[in-house]
Amino acid sequence: MPKKKTHKGLAKRIKVTATGKLLHRQAGKSHLLGKKSSRRRRRLSHNKELSPGEERIVRRLLGR
């Protein structure tokens, strides 16, 4: 049986912490920032943990 390949596009967007949690960058902070409040921009800058449903799919794509 062939080896499982890591989905490289996804691997560049996801960070795995030491405890095994999966973190991703939040959407909405690349452009059109002038109309967004400072509070909203600040909160978007933090990484978020993946939801349990997505986590199962992503782990399979990452080969974990």
C-alpha cells in the first residue's frame, strides 16, 4: 500500500501545537481594513482552534 501524502496546501495554513491542538488564521484581515473597527481587527489577529468536525477532516489530510 502506498504511503499517505500530506496535503501541503493545508499544512501551510495549519499550526499544530505541542499539545496537539490545531490552530488556523482567521479570515477577514488581509484587505478592506479601514471600515473595520480597531477592536475587530485586533480580535481577528489571534489564531483560533479548529472546530471538532473540521479537526477530524484536517487531521486525515495532514496524515496524523
